[in-house]
Amino acid sequence: MTTGSRGTRIPVGSAILPLEEKKAAVSKIELRAISICEQARDMRIATDEDAAEATSFLNTVINPLIREGDELFDPMIASAYSTHQIAIATKKKAVGGLPAAKLHVRNELGRYAQVLEDRARAERLRIEKEAADAEAARIEREIKAVEEAAGLDVVEEVAAILEAPRPAFTLPPAVAPVTIAGARDVYTAEVVNARMFYAALGNGSAPVSLADPNQGNLNRRATADKEGFNVPGCRLIKTKSVSSKRSF
């Protein structure tokens, strides 16, 4: 407890502490925490006496200071959180529909950009086919003319026509594809056959960087199985954790 500006008793952690008192309380607990953290980092436990001292330090020094920190900062956090939640709700009510509207418009632009690309591809294939057909017709006319002339070198002339270099195809400028500003290709993938996928990881035909085991699930399985944990490709890691009581 501390004395407020009008002589009233106010909990140290109260959100209604005057600003200067808050600053002083924060500064005081920060200095103490720094000192305690340094002591904790210097601790090395090699004997039963060291362990007893460390346990006492944990329960009578560190835990009480953590409690003081909770009492000081939790009301501030709660007040800030309440203000934060009100601001979020107000923003959501005012402009909350805009992200969905933006996503819809972007998706429509992306869909239409794909339509334009498909349309341009179909037009390009049509023009390429027309050009190829025209070239084939031209060659056929030339061969027919040679054959009708029935010269002595008709075979060589036909071979020359067939082996002559063809002009490179270029798409006419008039059919250049129309694009949507900012449109880009996006590629994604999904596993459709888990057996084949993990077999590929195992034989090296797929990089192991594609494997993403769920660490939370692995830890829960290890906790449940303990020493009986036996998942192929995984190893059990066993460490110690010491709990401590809270002193108030």
C-alpha cells in the first residue's frame, strides 16, 4: 500500500496511481529485479547446501518480487487492454468491412487477370496455328509446282524446299496481351498423397526442408508415452523442471 495525493491509501498496483508514483514504483522494482537477476545468474549448484540456498532464494526472493510485479503492472495492463479492446471494437464497427471488400476486389482482379491471360494464350495459339497452316500450304504449292514441272532434279528440288529455313514466328503487335496492373503469378502446393510425399522425403527426392513436424503434437506424445516414446525418425529428450511455490 502507498499514500495517494490526498492522503488515501492506494494499492501499489492500482491503475489509478498518479503518474509520478507509477514511475517511481516501476523504477524501484526494476532496480531490485536487475540485482536479483544478477544474483540468480551467478548461482551454481554443486552441493546440498547450494540447493537449499537456491530453493530459499527462489521461494523467498524471486517469487515475492514476481508477485509485486504482478500487483504493480497487471492493473496497468488490464486498463490498457480494456482501452485496446474498445478501440478494436470501434474500428471494427467503423471500417471493419473494408478488408473483406479489399480482398473481394483483389480476388476479382486476379480472376480477371487469369481470364485475360487465358484469352491471350488462346489467341496466340490460334495465330500460331494459322501461320503454321499457311506455311504448310505454301510449301505444298511449291512442291506441287516443282512436281508439275517434272524437271530432271525434281527430287533434289523438293528436298531443298523441305529443308529450307523457316522464318521465325512473331506475334503481331495488335494481339499483345492486355494485363491488369499489379497482377502476378502466385504458386501454391498441397500434399495429395502423404505416402508418396514422405517416401520422397525419405529417399532424398524431395528436400527435407519441406518436412514440418508439429512440435506441439510431438511434445504431447512424448509427455504421454514418457520412456515408452517410439516414433520413427524421432528421439526422446528428457530434462528436469523444478516447480516452486508462490510466496505471498
